[in-house]
Amino acid sequence: MNIGLIGSGGREHAICKKIYESKLVNKIFCFPGNAGTSKIAINVDIDILNFNKILNSIKVHKIDLVVVGPEEPLVKGLVNFLNKNKIKVFGPNKYASQLEGSKAFMKNLCKAKKIPTANFKICKNKKQVKNFLKESSLPIVVKADGLAAGKGVTICNNRKKVLTTSDEIFNGKFKSSKKVILEEFLEGEEASYFLVVDKNNFKFFGTAQDHKRVGENDTGLNTGGMGAYSPANIINNKIERKIINKIVNPTLNFLKKRKNSYKGFLYVGLMVKDNEPYLIEYNVRMGDPECQVILPRLKTDLVKIMLNTVNNNLKKTSIKWRKEKSMTIVLCSKGYPGSYKKDKEIKNLNKIKLSKYDFVFHAGTKVQNNKILSAGGRVLNFTSLGSDFFKIRKRILRLLNILNWKNGFFRRDIGWKIIG
Ligand code: AMP
Ligand code: GLY
């Protein structure tokens, strides 16, 4: 069969590689892909929000299954659009994608189903913000309701900051929504828990811990993610049962009752405190770079899992994992997450000898005149598998040193909380 994969990040290169390894697959088309996917798939340069063009290309290339990597096309209804046109898609529909696309939707669902999460108030104006401030203690987390490309959350340590940040959102800083969500600040340790979900069932799809801050020791600005490791040891069996019973089941039942059953990957973003999980956020897709640490640990054919999900056959699907742990360090363009230069050549990639335990997943890269050039903030993902996080990190850092890309930087301390 032929597969169409939507997206162009490290997550999509990791997914593309797994699809490439599947015996079920003939050709892969990436919309639009990157320099890494171009080696194992055919890149098709189409705007992923231009649904008609995507549909046209799906028909031309006789694509049997579409896999959606990023959130934006999901939230904007690509799955509904393609299903209406009789195309099979792996991913949630527009209604279910509100779990990520609208924090107000997600928080109201939590309230209705008594799901443990930070106390909150959805505000449409300054007066409501001021009222919340009267009854809450600092810090307060200010969030934009809609998609904000990872820039919609501000942790505020004083009341003035709460007011100015809220004002910016009311004034239309983010096109997706003008509503503000104010939240109590949760203490604890963050972890991400993943599931693959069909109409009737779901299966565990790994755990990971991301490192969102740009600087070592978790300092500086927020990014899309500078590195991750898997598994996240903090999620033990007892906590997992609580995640399923108190958070996942009520959510999936809520959607099912509204005739919009969830389908696809579900990313449960958690804060764990005193052995209790609290829901911070849902994402309706795999994480990036979490995907790059989880997929190399997967033993089962990913395309089989995706097909069984689309056909509501997950119950019979056994998903097997390698015992090894894994880590990813993200190589970024200097300046990220602020402004950075593009089109910088990455020269030494062919000097790096990868063992079967090492992977380089491309993100912001492109091929031009047979050269690989940078094309984004997060450029390459170096992933390795092994038995010990300290050794894995050492191995990755050695590979990054061989690459020695002068225009980039990376964090050397991924996993610092568990490695010490
Ligand atoms: P979100 O987009 O909701 O995941 O928020 C981005 C990041 O902000 C999370 O990964 C957390 O590190 C932090 N964060 C969000 N909400 C809270 C909260 N209520 N308490 C503490 N930290 C939070
Ligand atoms: N790494 C965080 C995310 O994918 O949302």
C-alpha cells in the first residue's frame, strides 16, 4: 500500500522511518517532508493546510492511508475532510482535536468529568481576570485558549504580569482565539504518557520526559523541546492505573457519548505530585521530540498498528517494545527559539557512523544542489538506545561532536534529573 504522511519535523522523519520499515508499504509520500524523509520517501511540496491540494495529490499518487503528524491540520478538520472524500486517515477528527485546539474545551471537560487538573477560570475580559486574581495565590499560569505554536503559556509571578499577558491575548495576539485561561500553578514533576486509541479500545504507546527550556538546568525561554528520554521512570504501575481511570477513560467516554470517538495518538501531558497525576494538557498527536525517543523502542509494525486503529481493531493488536532506554538531543540553529539564520550547510553528516542503536532524525533541513542546508530552528535529532541513560547521552554527545556544526547548539544535560 501507499502511505501519505503530513508534516516536516523530527517527529515525521521518525514516523517515516518506521513506515519505511513496514512490509505492508510500497511507496511513502511526505507532505512536505524534509531532507531526511527525502531519502526514504517522495517529498511533495504542498501547504499542509491546503486540504484540496492534498486530496488531489492523494488521488494522483493512489495513497491508501494518510497519517497526520502535527496538530494544526487535525484541529482544522483535515480528518473530517478526507473521510468525507472516502480516504482513510490515522488521526482524530475536528471535534476530538479540541482536546488540544481549545484549552477551554479541555478544561470544561475536566470539570464535567471531575478529572484532576489545575483549578482554572476561563476569562473573556479583564474584569474576570481581576476577580480570579482576588481569590488566587501566585504564581498564576496564563494560557491562550487556542493553538499558539508552543508560545501560549506564561507562568506569572506577579499580578501585573497576569494582567498584561491576558490583555495581549484579549487583543488578538493569537489568531486562534481571544479567550484566556487562568490556572493555578501545579508543583511536581512533568511526564508525558502516550496512547494509541481507536473507537473501542486503546493501547499504551510509551512514556517520555521532554526538556522544554532552551538552557541547561531548565533555564531560559520555552522551546518546542530540546531533548527527551524514554521511559519516564516516574510513571509507575500505580500512577498509570490512576491516569487511565481518572483521566483517560472519562475523557474518551465523554467524546464517545458525543459521537466523536477519539482515534489516533493521544499525548497526555501530566504533572505528578505525591504519586497523584494531574492533567496539564492533551495533545492530539505524538510529541516532538518525544516521538523520536519512543518510536525507536517500538518492535511492532507501525503501519499494522495504524491500520488496525483506523479499522477499530486495536483490541487484537499486540504492541511490543524493546527493553532498551532511549534519549534524543535536539541540535538547533543558534538563536532559537528567537531569530536564527537559515540555509546554513550541514557538512559532516556522512562522517558519522551510526550503529543500529543510533538514529539521526532530520527536522528543519532541506536538500539544495546535493547539499543539506538548515531550514528551521530545530534542525536534527540525535537519538540512541542503550541500557543506561548516562552512557546513551555520552554516545550522543560524541556523535554531535563529530558533526561539529558551527551554526548550531544543543543541551548537554538532557536527562539531568535522572542522571544527576
Ligand atoms: P501547556 O501548553 O499547557 O502544556 O503548557 C506548557 C508548559 O507550561 C507545560 O509543559 C508546563 O511546563 C507548564 N505549565 C502549564 N500549565 C501549568 C500549571 N498549571 N502549573 C505548572 N506548570 C504549568
Ligand atoms: N514536545 C512537546 C510537544 O510536542 O508538544
